[in-house]
Amino acid sequence: MTATLRETKAKLSKMVKLASQGEEVVITVHGKQMAKLVGLPKRAKKLDKKKWLANLARLRRKYSTGRVTMTAQEIQDEDRADRF
């Protein structure tokens, strides 16, 4: 859909609703295309928190380095010291 700036200002709610339903609204000023109003992509379904935490715990066990109490900087410093 193409609309002038004046039309868009007068019917902004309608234009936003159209954009949210997937229609692109091209806004013109003095006959030149200046902007496009588009809807946002659909949001992903809400994650199951318990399932997500269980998966996180499984990944932590799988990839754990055993250096739980060290900061990232301490780990980097230790690994760099081993090289020399």
C-alpha cells in the first residue's frame, strides 16, 4: 500500500494495524517514496523455564572445565602462563 504523509498522519492507527498484519505501507512526500512502515516479526514462543534450565545444567556438566571458582580473566591468565 502507498500513502501520502498527510494520509498516514490522519490514519496512523489504521496504517499500524495494516503493517502488523503483514502489509507494507510506503509513505510518500511530494510523490517520492520516503519511508516504509512494516510490522515486526512474530515473537518466538515463550520458553519452558524448567526445560531450559535442565538443558543448561546438562550443557554445563558436559562442557565443564572444573574451574568453577575462577573468573574468566584468571583462566586466561593461567592458560597464557602455561605457554611460556
